[in-house]
Amino acid sequence: MSGEESKTSIQNIPDEIKKNVDLIVDEGKTKMGKASTIIKLKNKKIEILREGPITKEEILKVGKEK
């Protein structure tokens, strides 16, 4: 949703997005005031769609720790 205000609460996520994702982790309103990190996981490959409080490095580290 480029150009729109960042969504910092699950209630602010449009239904259009919610119906097209497999998983949303809801831990309440973001504490850092920064929108969530969004990743795409396909064929065991991780793609960062938007970096939020969880950095690319942190995600890739966990992805390698299988």
C-alpha cells in the first residue's frame, strides 16, 4: 500500500490484504511506532517486502538456523 500511512495495528490492515496472506502474527499495536516487517517465503527463499522493527539480518539468521 505504497504512499499510505504505515499500519501499526492489525485493525488498520485492509481486508484486501488479510485475505491474500497465509499468516498474520498479532502482538498488539507496535511498540516502536514502526510498521511490521513483511516477508515472502516461497520455495525456501526469504524475500523482505518491507523491513520494520525486525531487520533483514535477524530474519536471515533465523532462516539459516534450521
